[in-house]
Amino acid sequence: MKDRSKSAEPAGASRSDAGVRRPRGRESKAARKARTAEILARLHGEYPDARCSLQHANPYELLVATILSAQCTDERVNQVTPALFARYADVASLAGARRDELEAMIRSTGFYRNKAKSLLGMAGAVVDRHDGRIPDTMDALVRLPGVGRKTANVVLGNAFGKDEGIVVDTHVTRLSRRLRLTRERDAVKIENDLIELVPREDWTDVAHLFIEHGRAVCKAPTPRCEVCSLADICPSSRV
């Protein structure tokens, strides 16, 4: 996370002097951007240590963990990866893995056959096309087997420190729609809407903040609006 010590406000803080209010009716883009800035300020104050919860030591480990995290909890992935990385310490060793052995090691993450196929394809492509180094561009990452834009955004933002896009998972989708920052349901369209509202330096952090808030407060299916620091500026608030 970036240093927010000068700008972050305590949870629940309000900038009434800046005119940020819960929208009623149609909201202008300028008003939505101001509300987005207030949302980020409050969440930075509430979750100052928000970060990627997938444990990793380098881009290779994060890419593998992110592929495994599809339709699986980060907690489960973090239980599987220590043994996996002990066995396959780098992309070259993963590329040479026996498929049945790999499947057995990742079985508990679900969809293990497809994930093993993606991991082997990704590793082989990195060895063949990039001399065994995980690429650090969006174009190169999404050309790897099993790697889509969401996975590429995770790796670029958290392993390489590059704000190239915004990760849109189920938490980010839910909060973005409840906060009325988008009305879209498609992940790419949601990302495009958020990119227009969120400063580029926050593109990586906004996903971490929304995920933390989604897990703790803005839950599915029932949000805890009564304890939400965003209740007074959220169009979906029930309080």
C-alpha cells in the first residue's frame, strides 16, 4: 500500500464541506468522481494495511497463486502453495512437472485438472517465449495460457508495481454496483467505469480496499449497513 498518512481520514469521516453526499437521482460524473475520492479516503483510513492476500515472494509465485485462486478462496490457495513452491521453485521446474503429480498437489483448490493444464501451459510458454522470466506487460501476460486480464492485473500491480488496470472480482463487482460507481455486470466494462473514476495511482489499491470492505462489511447477500463507514454516501445503504 502507498503511504496515506497525510491524506487518509479516520473510518467514518465525512467531508461535508466538500459537498459529498449520497446521490439522489441522476449523479453527474464530477459528483461521482468526488464521491469516489471520498470512498477511497475513508477506506484507506479503515484498512491502511490492505494488500494482496495471496502469499508470494516473486512474480512467478504470484502468477501461480492467482491462477489457482479461480473459484477458490485465497486462504485455501495459501495452504497449498508452500508445498507446491517447495517442489517447483521456479517456472522451469513447473514446466517440467508431471501432470498427475501437479494435479494431486493442487486438487483441493478445485477444478484441478483445468488449473494444472493452465499452469503447465503458462510455464512452458514463459520458458519458450520469455527465457523463464515472467513478463511484465499486459500484452505478454494475457498471451500466456490460462492468464486473463484479471490475473494479469493482479501480477502487474502487486508483483511489478505497475498500475495498468483494476482487478475486478466478485467483491469489486458487488461494491462497485452497490456504491453506484457502475451499473455494468461485465468485468471489463466495470473496470472501464472504475478507471474513469479512480486515480491511476489507486488502480491497484482500490481492489484491495473493496475486497477488505466486502469481506468485513459489505457482504453478500446482506450488507452490514449499520456499521458501514460509507453508509451516508452509499445509494444502496439501508440506514
